[in-house]
Amino acid sequence: MQRQGLGWFEERLGWSGFREKFLDKAFPMHPSFFLGEIALFSFVILVITGIYLLFSYEPSAQIITVGGRSFPAAYHSVTQIDKQPFGLIVRQVHHWAAHLMIAVVILHLLRVFFTGAFKKPREINWVIGILLLLITVMAGFTGYLLPYDAFSVTASGIGYQIAASIPWIGVALAKFVFAGQFPAIGTIPRFFGYHVVIIPLLLIGLIGLHLLVMIKQKHTEPSSSRGRVAPGRLLGIPLWPQQTSLMVMLFLLMTGGLLLIASIFPVHPIELYGPPGPQTPTVKPDWYFLWVFGLLKLIPGWLEIHLGGTVLDPEVIGGILLPSLLILLIFLVPFLNRTRERQNYLEPVTKHPLRTSIGTGVLMLLLTLSAAAYQEVLDISLAIFRLAAVLLPLLVGIATYLAIRLFRGWRSKTIKRAREPLSSDR
Ligand code: HEM
């Protein structure tokens, strides 16, 4: 009966070709390969919980009066979502899934970087990946404003100021992106459009392309697979049914984990901040923007760059110029590290000491800058932080390099000794 059913599909759709092409695709087994999948499933959870929130959220900053008190409609609708039977938990899952997605995309990038999986032929997927990371961060930034409480309006205002400080085009660009001088009445509908239409469509399109390129080029493999299958073939488990069962388990585990976290740890308490008013609360951006915030603090107030008749002030240098340079460098990684041969296997981090130490140095720089965002709380002077931002990354980079060299020396000696014939053999 089942055979007949499949035969019916086979006759009409050429099912066996599809099966061979996609369902039998081998997935190499390595725990770090789940990072990409966790990023993908976080996005799926964000879309599902986002659709739920969409039914009750009001994308408007118009002031409405409820029970004698006035609120922006968006703010009031979020307080109402929190009172619905499943409203608060869905909102909290949405929030935690957003943090998870950004964190996992960064870890996935680090996995690709430290194992050399960005090398030929995967340069295109590296570039698509960086675009995905930037758009995912933008999803976080645009979502931040939507509750329209005092905190989110102040935080987005900082984003507006930074964008407006770009020479020549800054004010026009910021007004276009924020639909007027922030906070404008059109800002919420425009951010809502970015957050629920433009950004998700871009993510769906780019994730689809990312996965298609990955399927076409085949996955890199753990080096333990070397020589165990014919050239051009992959050692792994098929997509259907083994890998699919693992994916379903991972998705269920993630949903359960996020529900648990969301029921224990509350998110952004909007009623505590209240609707936007004349008093602005002290704000810190989310963790993934802290490094830019720290950088802005560390750039001395007197620093200016004169360029083509205009002056780049510390806000543009710290908020736009230096972060853009770092992002550009990250984009260029596969082109700076050119290889003639196709990279088919994961490289151990010890294979390229320079690459690994640049990676750890940059991570240390980002950590130091993020800590600088809390400079007043930590009670450490800006001068010390400036020194630390130069010295710590250098020290960590050099220490990584030396540690790898030492390890490689020790390993080659051990291997040599193990290969030496025993004295009784002589
Ligand atoms: C929304 C964000 C992203 C999603 C959903 C995603 C998804 C995936 C998935 C499911 C895989 C296959 C499994 C794995 O290797 O982990 C993969 C592979 C890959 N991703 Fe991503 N990714 C994202 C962002 C990025 C970023 C930021 C980069 C790097 C800049 C990147 C670069 C790559 C590369 C080069 C591969 C092939 C790796 C290999 O063959 O070993 N991806 N991605």
C-alpha cells in the first residue's frame, strides 16, 4: 500500500531523484555543526512567537487615554499583551530567542573562523553569513524600540544621534531611517515595517541562499573522516530520517529550554520604566552593542579627523568609522587568507597560530571595550581602560601564539619519540 502511494508520487514528481538529491544528503557529525542549526531554529521560534505578538501589538505612538491616564498606543498594547493568559511568556520567549540567535550566530561565525571553514570554496557563504549577522543585529535594534517605553525611546535616540552625526548625509539618512526627527510620530510604524516585514524577508532569503550554497559546496568534515570515503563523497548520516530526527529533537529541546528560561528570568520590565517622559533613564545597550558604547567612551573628546572640508567628531569616529572598519576587515577575512586548494576538512586551531591569535586578540579587544561601557560602575579610570584596550588584546594574541608554538613543539617531540624504535629493536 505504502509502495503504491510512493509510486504514485514517483510517477508524478520523480520522487526518487529528489530523495537521492536532498533526503539522502550526508551530514557530517560534529557537535559544532549544530550551532548553525540552533541559529536557524531560533529564527523559526522568533517568527512563531512574533506572529502571536502581532495579533495584539499596536504599531503607533499616538497618545491614547485609558482610565484617565495617557500612554502611547504601542506602549499600552504591550502592557495588555503581558496581561493575556500566554502573553507575557510568549513575549519573554521572543526576547530570549532573540538573544540566543545573536549569541549563536556569533559562536557559529567563530567556529567557521577558527576552523578555517571560510576558505575556498566557501568565501561566498562567509560574506552571506556576515550579512546575516548584521541583519540579525538590526532585527534586535528595531525590535528594541517597539514597546516604546522610556528606556527603549532613550536607547533608540542614541542610535539616531550616532546616525545623524555622519558627515554630509547623516541628518537626511537618520531622518529617512527614523521617519523624521526622532522621536517622530512615524518612527514606530516604520520600525514595525522593518522588524516584521523587511528584516524577516531578508533573513529568509539569505538563510535560504546560505543553505543552498552549503548543500552545493558540501560541508567541511571533521579530519577524522579523512581517507575513509571515496574522494568527493561525505562521511555522515543521511538527512532523512537520522539527521531530521536529531533536528526535531534539537528544536523541541530549544523550545523547552527557552520556555524554562522565560518563566524564570523576566525580560525588559516596561511598566517599571513607564511611558517616555521628560526624564530620561540611564541606558545601556544590549550586550552585543556594548563594545560600540565602550568605544564611544574611550575616544577622547578632543579627537577630530578633518576630511574633505568636513570634521569627523568623536561620535562618528567611535560610533561609525571604527566599527565599520572592523566589519569591513571581517568581511575580507577569506580574501586576506587566500588558498589555492579546496578546504574540505576542519582545521585544528593549532594549525594556523597567527590566525588563531588574531582571533583571540580581537575577541579580547571586544571584551575590553564592552567592559569599558561599565567604566563608572567598575570605578576604573578611562585612562586605564584606554591602556587596557591596547595592551590586553596584544598580550592575549601573543600568549595564544606562544602557547600554540609550545604545544606544537611538544607534540612533534612526543610523536618523534613514539616513533623511535625501542632499544630492544636495535
Ligand atoms: C542567521 C544566521 C545564520 C544561520 C541561520 C546559519 C545557518 C547555517 C547552517 C545550518 C549551516 C550548516 C551547519 C553548520 O556548519 O553549522 C551553516 C554553515 C555555514 N555558515 Fe552559517 N548561518 C548563519 C550565519 C553565518 C555567519 C555569521 C557566518 C560567517 C560569517 C556563516 C558562515 C557559514 C559557513 C562558511 C558555513 C559552511 C561551514 C562548513 O562547511 O563547515 N554563517 N550555516
